[in-house]
Amino acid sequence: MMSVLQKMKMQNVTTLSDLLVEKNYTLVKDFFKSHSFSIPFSILETYKPLLASSLLMQGTVTCSNPVCMEQLIMGEAKLEGKSIKVLETMAFQLSIFDSIPYSLQAKQLVKYVQTYNDQKDSTDFEELTRAYKQQDLKNWKK
């Protein structure tokens, strides 16, 4: 876990405050300080903004026992005595974050916080979740 977190750290001692204008930085900082997340903002601000965005999206899930699909599949495979192989490594997945400029990641983070605060897109997320669970992507509003 520590090696994964190390790869999520921004290079060149960049921080979120370097990437955002003061107003947007304060918006994000206040948001993360007013909500309970697994990583404190003081640490989070040195990590790639996509990590903060993913924490925010996980925090909006309204189910009482969220389980990621990979965990579910791996658990079922283990119960069935099936071997588990990977299609891509964690290092590869994290390298994708490096292909997106930090400034763009930071702007997206601000947009997520604004959307969360405004609650404008919460019904879209709920509708997407419903469509996913029902395997009904044809009727999902785009």
C-alpha cells in the first residue's frame, strides 16, 4: 500500500495550491476538511488530484456496504478455488495518471467539488448506478 501511495505523489514537490487559484484551492481544502475521508487533506494536497477526485466519488456512494467489482470477483474466485490473473499491473494503472497533466486533474477536482456542493449531478450518478445494476445502458440518459 505504501508503494502505491508513493506513486500517487506529485513529482517536483508540486502541491494542489500550486495548481489552483486561491479561491478554488480554498473551496477544495474546505470541502475535504469538512468531510470525513481516509486521507487528511494536509497529506492529500501533495498527491495527484485524481486521487482526491476518486476519494470524493467514493464518498458519494450511498450504499451501506460499497464493494469494488474487483474485490467481489476476486472473493468469488477464491471461494471457487479459481486462480486469479491480472490484465494490468497497479503500476500501469497509476502510470495512466501521469499521462494527464496535473493542472487538468486539479481543474476536474474543483468541478467535482462544485458539483457535489451544488448536488446538480447526484441524480445522474444514481441513474447511472441503476442502469449499471440493471444492465440497461440503452435507456440511460446521456
